[in-house]
Amino acid sequence: MSLRRDPRSTRRRVMSAALAVAVATVLAGCDAGAETPQPSVSAPAASAPTASATATPSAPAEPVLVPEGSADDNLPFFTAVTEEVWASDRRAEGRAYIDALVEAGFDKATMQVTQDYSTVGNPAESMQFSVLWQEECLVGQVGPDIGEAITRVLPALQGGTVCLLGETRPIDW
């Protein structure tokens, strides 16, 4: 007597088993109190969740001025100040960026800013401002043609004495 199995019944059993595993996996991830399904993981019974495993992640700290830090260390703070002015109704005023940076703790004597208006009196398509920081420069660029505030750390120019070349506006206020 031969024990031949019908290939269709074997296929049905395999499909049924696969479906059962899929349903069990979905049901194992369901929990009325959970916000997102979690994969089923078996852990030893003696292990209990720790406080750090259940704690919610804290928000990243706000950037701050790092007086003894490098230009790279201060770029996040410079960027935050720049973006705050960019989001305001004074976004097209070079003075607004300089004033905000001074208020944030940067040294006005190390700053440069380009003109707010072109030579024919139109608003500048792009405006730059900078802070010389330990032979490097924190440089910001804003304007309607830019679309968003852009900030970078760049090397200082002219022997480490300036950040922007060309005609800049006197910061005499």
C-alpha cells in the first residue's frame, strides 16, 4: 500500500498554516491600549521593563551661544536667531539680523551686513550678514530670491579679518 498524498491537499495545508501564522502575528500585535502595533517578541519572564524603557524621549535642547566654542559649535544658535528674524515681518532688513544677533550675545564689532536695497532703490534680492568668530565666519544669507534662510561656517578672508568681500553697510547704530 502506497502513501501518496494529493498535491492539492498538501498545498491547502501549507496555505492554511501560512494564513494561521499571519493571523496570529497580526493578533499578537493588537493591543487596545497601544498606539502602534508592536512585533511579538518573547522575553524571559524574569525581565521587567525599566523606567528608561518606558520614559518618553525629551525634546532636543534649544541651541545656545557657546562663547568658548568654535564657529561650528555656534552655528545652530546663529541659525536659530537667523530663522527667527526670517520668520518675522522684518525679514528684509539687514539691521534686524544684526540687532537680533547682538541681543543674542554676538559681538557687533565683528559683524558685517550688505545693503537692504540695490543701487536703483529696489529691495535686495539677496542679503548677507556675518559674524567673525575665531578666524572663521558665521555667514547668513536671506532674501526673496533665496526662499529660506541659509547659514554656513566659512573661512575668514583677508588674513582672518573679514567675512564678506565687496561693499558692506556700516553698522553704526
